[in-house]
Amino acid sequence: MTDHPLCEPCYAQARRTALYSVLGTIPPGKVVSYGQLAELAGLGRAARWVGRILSQLPEDSRLHWHRVLGANGRLSLASGTPSGEEQRARLRAEGVQISADRVDMARHGWRPVEHSG
């Protein structure tokens, strides 16, 4: 094992991999905030970075980017835009209720729990 830090491209890829791994575990009908996703992926307070990375996903990505919302359940993609309408349609198809461009995080928020043996 070496004691030198990861090269920058390796570090960036490791962060993306951690993000995508957690994103893939969010169940249908549940949502998280950008900040919560960053924290769950071990990335600290990187909410803006998470948003930037998700905005760069290829159009045919199979990752469930639509389950990630702004703080307090706010939909951050504007209504009337193709991506905003797609997010709303995907969430509604999963049974997530949207009211005034917000999702009730108490009802639909994902809170993973650690299982003890």
C-alpha cells in the first residue's frame, strides 16, 4: 500500500463511483436531497458538486437522478423544461406526490437504516 494521495482523475472517479453507488440504492417512491446524497456517499457537504455531476449524466443514463431534490424537497428543475417535466413524470409514476414544486420529505424521504446483527 502506498501513502501517496490518489491522482486527481482517480480521486474524481472514486467520488463519482461513491455517488452513483448510493444513488442506485434509493428505492422507487423515495427521494433524497442533494446534500443528503453527498453525505450518504461519504462526500461531506458536497451538495452543489452532486448537482453538477447529476446534470452531466448522459441522456440515456439508467441512474435514478429524478429521485434527488433540492433542500426541503424542492424540485430544482424548472417546470416546463424537458428535464423538469421528465423528473415530475418519473416521480409521479413512482407514487410521489408533488405539491407547489415540492415533495413532502417526511412522507417520501428516504432514510436508510443500518441493520445490526
